[in-house]
Amino acid sequence: MSQTKLLWELENHNKLLDKYIKKLKIFKDDPDLRRIILRHKQLEEELSNHKDKDIKIKQRLKEKEKTLKNYIFNMDELDKKLYNNQMTDFKQLDYLIQEKEKFKQAISDLEVEIINLLDDTEFIEKEINQLADELDKINKKVVEYEKRKSVNIDKINAIIKEEENKIIDLIQVIEPNIMDKYNLIKGTKNSAVAQILNGICSGCNMVIPAYIVDEVNSKRDLVKCENCGRILFVNK
Ligand SMILES: [Zn+2]
């Protein structure tokens, strides 16, 4: 195999290597997975807030129910006093009736509050269930994604290793001075070798004069494109 043919092969394997290294980076970054993980975090926070709220509502409910019990007990006590028929003091009787009315109103208000709190917990429990469901689905999605990601990364790493080995093999059979020239051009351009296709340089798309094409075909030395400076190669 001619040295220019080897350089051309090297160039192509370098391009493939770059392509797969870029691909690997995209897979590792994985914006889709990042988005899912962010949503997961948000849901966890929402769920935790809802649970806190639920606990607070239930505490208030407990307190209200305790107060209601006390009020009912007090009213029963008042009833006993009122209806034991031993009450002779009208002033005292009037006072007890007024007290009873106050408790009645307070009990009625408390009952409304308790119903509202029960509605609130029912609503929040429903929301907690929905959030937990969504979180569960996202958990499964994350696991699936991570698995797929790791399979893809393994595949790409295998290709990268393969390309690196091919490059090492090629470098060993390319003459060192030619390799130096290649590296020098590669350092300034993203590609160092161009193919002449239908008399046109694949690096810069300029027409290559016929005498240059002849030189590439006949000479053992490297011939560069007069326009872009890339090493020219003709596939024979
Ligand atoms: Zn060129």
C-alpha cells in the first residue's frame, strides 16, 4: 500500500474517531435524562410539601375534634343543670340558657370547620396519590434510560477502541517523516489529506491542474494541493 493511501486511511480513521468521541460526549451529557431527573426532583419536593401539609391539616383536625368533644360535654352538663327541675333562681336559669346557646353556636361553627378540614385532607390525599404515581412512572423511566445509556456508551467505547487500534497500526507502517508532515498539516486544518475526485480537491473543492494529478499518480513523494495545502491522494 502506498504511503498516501495509508495516510488517506489514517485520515478516515481519525475522522471516525473524532465522530465517535463527539457522540460519546453527547450520550454522556444526555439532555433528555437530565430533564427527567430534574422533573423527578421537582416531584419529590412537591410530594414532600404535600405530605407536610397533610400532617398539619390532620393535627388541626384532631385539635378541633377534641374541642368539639369538650363543647359537647359542657353542653350536656348544662342540660343536666337546666333540666333537673331544681333551678329556682331565674337569673341563674337565664345565664345557663345563654351559655347553652353560646355552646350551640360554637359547636355548629366547629362542625363546619371540621367538614372543611376533612375536605382539605381528602383533596390533598388525592394529590399525594397522583404525585406518587407520577414519581413511580418517572423512576421506572430513569432506570430504563440509564440502562439504555450504558448499553450505548459501551457500544461507542468499543468502536472508539477499535478505531484507536487501527490508527496505531497505521502509524506503525507510515514513514516517520511523512507522519511528521501529516501531523503538521493536521495541526492547522481539521483534515490533512484530500482526495482528487473528478479532478477536484475534496478538501477545498478547487480544480487540480492536470500536471499535479500526474505528479500525484507518479511520484512517491507527497504532493500538496496548491490551494489548501492538503496532501493529495488519488484512489487507484
Ligand atoms: Zn485543496
